[in-house]
Amino acid sequence: MLRAFLDKLYLSCGYIAAAFMLGIALTIIAQMVARLRGVTLDATEAAGMCLAASTFFGLAHTFRAGSHVRINLIVDRLPQGLRRPVELFNCLLGTVVVGYLAWHVGELALQSHAFNDVSPGLLAMPFWIPQAGVTVGIAVLAIAFVDELVWLLQGGLPRYEAPDEIALDKPVA
């Protein structure tokens, strides 16, 4: 039951990231159309905020799909007996770093809300709105790291590394 929930959470974050990518396209198109009509529309900030949301919401999904860039120059050359401890260490380190980042970005969003901090452009959007999206995306990535760490500690093989034939040829649902 928890496995199904987590898989749906990661997939949902992937869809949310895709929706924000569509938001980038729509804001840029709106800005182009407005310019053709002689109207000033500054969509740069909105596109940038959609980019931040898309990037961070997509992290957990791409991590679980094995689509993150992993450089295995060292791990692939280790003896079998050392690979598992190194994978565990890497996953533990990722969990700590991403958890730390999620905590502090969340604090930043709360601070921006408390101080009513807004963007300096024409849109003047409150900063806490995109920061909240970034916080949620990073928090879900932290959950994915904990999920993977628990899996590895239970003796499983790394699920975040897709075989090349899967990563290159077939989309992961």
C-alpha cells in the first residue's frame, strides 16, 4: 500500500513538472502574441517561476525512473564486495544533503511569506509561491532518497539506475 502511494506520488510530481513546462511555453507564447499586438507583457518572471517548479517537481520522478545522470566511473570499477557499501553511502549522503536542502528551502519560503517578499518585476509575485513549489519538489526527492535507502538496507539492488536499454528506448510510467 505504501509502495503504491509512493509510486503515485513520484508519478504525480512528474506530471506536475510537465504541466509547469507547458506553463513556460504558454507564458512565452503569450508574451510573443502581446508583442505582435503592441502590448507590453512581461512573462519572463512567470516563465522563470514555472521553470523552477518544473525542475524541482521533476526530480523525484526522474530519480526513480533512473533518468538522473549518474557517473559510475568509480562504482563500476569497484570489486563486488565494495559496491554495495558505496551505493549505501551514496544514498545516505544524498538523503542527508537533500533533506537538509528541503528543510532550508522550506524555511526560506516561510520567511518570504512572513516578510511579504515579492519579485521586483512587473508581475510582483510573492516569492513564497514558487519557493513553496521548490520546497515540495525537494521534499518529495528527499522521500524518494529515504525510500531508496530503506530498499537498499533491506538487501535490494539500486532501483534508481535504469539499464541502458530501458533508459534510452522505453518511457517509464
